[in-house]
Amino acid sequence: MTQLNSHRGRLFPERTISVEEQAKRQAELKAFRQRCRPIFERLRPELIDKHHNWFIVIEPDSEDYFIDSDSLVAVQKAREKHPQARFFTFRLNETGVCGRI
């Protein structure tokens, strides 16, 4: 039996997804992040001094990256060159984290 995630469907019942589907999506995101992280780690030392705390958007297949102080501008630059691709955003700092936890 498929168990449904009650957190998403309260306001929009048509958007309710199963726990299994949610776990699958989280696993895919983790795998995608693991493809992008080595590229970020390679680029960070050369970019961090000049662009500290800027955003870096990485497209892992081509290893293209786009940086800007505004995350939306960085994503827009990436979309212009790779309109159908998936991207991952890091922050050019010691951890790569974009926000607070």
C-alpha cells in the first residue's frame, strides 16, 4: 500500500505525492548534488577571494559555471546558455551553503 505525504496535499490535494516518490526525489537531488560538488570544490579556491559570498550556478554535464552576487541573475545567465539543463547553486564561501540552517 502506498502511503501519502499529508504535508503537501492539504491545500492542493492534486499535488499530494507518496512517501516513496518523495524519497526517490530526494535521492535524485542528492546524486545530482554529488555530481556538482567536485566541480565546485575545484573552482572555489580560485574564485573565493575575488567573489566571496557570491553565488555560483553549476551545470555538471558541460562543467560550465555562472557567478553573480545575485542568485537569480546567476541562474538567468545559466538558463540563457543551457535552457533545458538542471543546475545546482552553491555560495562561494568556506562551506558552499547558500542560507542559514
